[in-house]
Amino acid sequence: MPLSPLDIHNKEFSRGFRGYQEDEVNEFLQQIIKDYEILLQEKKELEERVKQTDERVGHFTTIESTLQKSIVVAQEAAEEVRRNSQKEAKLITREAEKNADRIVNESLMKARRIAMEIEELKKQSKVFRNRFRMLVEAQLDLVNTDDWDTLMEYDLDTTNLDKLEQDKDDYNS
């Protein structure tokens, strides 16, 4: 156990013949007591500072541990977000591909239907053309027949008609 300033103060030395001068020894002991008290006070202050420093180190250690845990949690959350984003991107891609396939299939079906309608219209136009040609040819045949010439050669006596018309006018008057 270390000496206290009180132990130093209460220390009694035995007297010997031709020993040290008592006043000098007492004065020196007083100086030692003061210095020892100062050292003990400094030691106490340093111990308090060490205690505070230890507490701060403990606090910072706790903060460091919390930060490390937070970093791990943030990394895990970032990884989860990345995984979810990839899943969502795949779903969006699949949906877009399905829509694209549907649109392409609908377009192909419309194109086929239009092509069939075009073919049907071509057939109908050929039939119409043939019928129209036959009608025009029949009409041309009518125009080119000799009956027209015969009609032109036919001579009508209009004198009888004039006389009938005169009789009609007389009757009405």
C-alpha cells in the first residue's frame, strides 16, 4: 500500500547521537508532503481523464459497431433493392415481349385478312370486267347488226299521217 501524505507527516524517526538536524529534516518532509499531495492530485485527475477517455472510447466503439451494423444493413437493403429491380425488369421485359408477340400476331392476322379481301376483290373485279365486256360486246353486236341498216332503208309514207292529223284537228274544233 502506498504512503499517504499523512503517513509521511506522522512518521517519527528515532534520535541518534549526532543525527540530522531536526528542522532541516522537518522542512524537507514538509516539501515532500506538498509535492506528494500534488502528485496524488495529478494522479487522481489523470485517472479521471483516463476514465472519461475510456468512456468516450467505449461510446465511439459503440458508435463504430452501430455504424458497421448500419453499413451491413444498408448493403443488404441495397442488394435487396437490386434483386427486386432485376426481378421487376425481367417481368417488364417478359410483359413487353408478350405484348410485342400479341401485336405482331394481330398484325399478321390483319395482313392475312386484308390479303384475302384483296384476292376476293380481284376475283370480283375480274367477274365484273368479264360481265361488263360481255354486255358491251352484246351492245356492239346489236349496233353492228344489219337491222339498223334495214331500219334506215325503211320508207314510211307520211302523207297518210298528215291526213289523219288533219282529220283529228277538224274533229276537235
